[in-house]
Amino acid sequence: MSSTDTSLWPFVVYFLAVLLLVATMLGLSHLLGQRRANQATDMPFESGVLSVGSPQIHFSAEFYLIAMFFVIFDLETIFIFAWAIAFFELSWAGFAAISVFILVLVVALIYELSTGALDWGIKQRTGLRGISLNKPNVDPNTNTGEH
């Protein structure tokens, strides 16, 4: 056996132990779990309060956009923090790489600002060419509402 084969054994044992643990938990929950169903079991329940009204509430896309932007720009701080920890080992090549990375972030932020993606209260957004993204552009010569 080579040293590569012997170094993989801990991973194989760990993988098999995880599979055994998952199978045990699923099997026990199936054997010991509650099997009776009634009307209260099928009712939605959140934070100790029974729901009232229709569950078909429409959220504005801004909620999802802000969440995505937060995740995107929050993850960049992890990369910049990792760069800051290894600052002395990376020298000028690392500085150039993080400068390009930050430049890409700034360009993305300028793009988001120019398209109005970060304007929370304004419902009409315009693209880079000034074309409205919410209303179709109607050509007076045709009856189609193509963009």
C-alpha cells in the first residue's frame, strides 16, 4: 500500500460513520415517530400563532434583491478579511489581486446604482440605455408592445 492509500482511510471511515449516523437517525425517527394525524396536525403554525388570512401574500421583488445584494457584498468581506490576514505573505501580487477584486466590486455597485436596483421606494427603473424596465416601449407604427 502506498502512503496515499493509507492517508485516505480516515476519510473513508469518517464518511461511513456519517452514513451510519444518518441512517440510524432516519430509522429511529421512522420507528419512534408519531403516526396519528388530525386536523390540527395539518394546520400551519408559526411562532405560537395560528395563521389568519390567505397564505398567498405577494412580496415585492425589492425584498429579494436587497437580500441577494447583502449576501453578495457580505461574502466579499470574507475574501478581503482573508487577504488582510495573509497580507505580508502575498506581497505586491496579492495587493494587485485584491485591488482588481475591489475594482470589480465598485463597478458592480456603480452598475446597481445606475440601474436603480438600490432605489427602494422608486418603482420605475431604467436600464443603462434609458429604456424603462417596467413599461413596454410601444412603437406607434406597430401594435406590438415589444421591448
